[in-house]
Amino acid sequence: MNEQQLPLTQALGLTREPFDKNLPSKHLFISRQMKQLFDQLKRLLQRRGIALITGEIGAGKSTAIRAFIDQLEPNHYEVAYIADPTIGIRGILNSIAIQLRLEGGYFKWQLLQQLKAAIEKNAYDFNKTTLLIIDEVQHIAPPELEQIRLFTNFKIDSQTPLNLILLGQPDVNKTISLHSMKALDQRTAFRYHLSGLDKDEAKPYITHQLAVAGRTDTLFSDDVIEEIFQQAKGIPRVINNLCYACLIDIYQNNKNLVDTPTLEKILLLWDGSSKNI
């Protein structure tokens, strides 16, 4: 490659890295499924209870929930988000306590006492609902899931002051269907599965991602967009990875459009697992 070659963004007329996984919520492409999910989550928050959101790797579960949190009125909600539940039940409780601006306790019973008092105070004194979100729940063993369920099992005037949203890969449904998980299964008031983008959303999605990066025209032919969608099975993260790899190729080869030969070359270099990075 020519050492004097312009950086990728500048060479392609972009103002920022395209297909960035860390886009601010205001720049996200809100798909039909996301809109449906947001509407149903708003109803859940009014009723209060437990929700389970599933999706394959890269389907946008965490992205969707972060965007939803950003829409909430902060004066009405206290939010605690656990990204890594493998820290164990005491680690989870301690992380919740820190996010609710409490001092962590050494013993589990101390943490539970502090948290329940804080959640009740939010409900009684400030008319705030606490929203607890736990991601990657497929990594939580059934006994720990049951402890989390028990933690949410308290009420004020017959109404729980706490909402719990669980996010995980589809296999978590098998765990929750176990006999030992019957109580959690029955208390899960709302379930939603994110399967990815619809076919007719592929072009608007790619166009939107490029526009956010500063390019208002498309860099992908319609045939390429259709094939990218098929290869990615509508999963946004895979679409992003394929699109970015194609942009690198046209950048290195001084081309101005991602065409079918470009995509075919990229697909030859990738196996099924690499698409899900």
C-alpha cells in the first residue's frame, strides 16, 4: 500500500469510522422490532414485573436496551445494568448497590438489606421505580437465577417497586423452562425475541450507517446489499462486519463502489464463525 495513502475515512469521504458498534443512541437505526420492543417494555414498566429478551449473538439486545434506557425519564427511574453476570450473586448485588449509590456490603444479607431498603425508599419517598437489567443471563446457573428471582420477590401495597429485564441468547429459554425455575417462568410477564432486521430494512440500515459516518450516497450496489443481508441473516453485527470489510477492500484497491466481486472476495476469506465477531 502507498504510505502516502489517505486514511480510510478521508479517502471514502467519511467524517468518522463507519459501522461503529459504539454509536450513541441518538444515531442508532431503530428497526421495526426495536420499536415493538420499546412499546411493550413501556407497558411492562407501567405494570411492573419481569421481562425476558432473547436474540442470537449480534442481534442487538444490549444496543436496544441501552437505547430504551436513554428514553426513560430519569426522575421516574433508577437503573442498574449488569453487563457481566458471571461475577456471582454477591458480585451482582454489590454492583447493583454501587449503581444505586449505596455502599457495598461484605455479606450477602447486608447487601440484600441495603438494596431492599433503597428500592422501597425510591418507591415511597421519590415515586421512583427501580429497573434492574441483567445481560448475558445464559451464563447464570439456575440456583443463582432463582436467587435473583427471590430478590425481586417483595411488594409494597401489592405492587412490586422493581422491574427486572433479563437479556440472553435463546438457550436461556431451556433453563427457565426447568422445573426448578417454575416460579421465574410463571413470573416472567413479557418475552420478546430479537431476530434481526427485516429484508426491506437492509438498505435503509446500511444507508443510515453511512450517513451517520458522513456519506449521504451509497457505497454498496443493491445486489451487494441483498447478498449481505442473506449472508448475515439480518443480524446487524454481521452486516456491520461484512460492510466494513468491504469498505477496507475498496479503500485498498482504490475503488469507489462495493460491487459483487468485492463481496465475493470478502466472503471467501471469512468462515461462519468470523462473521459473528
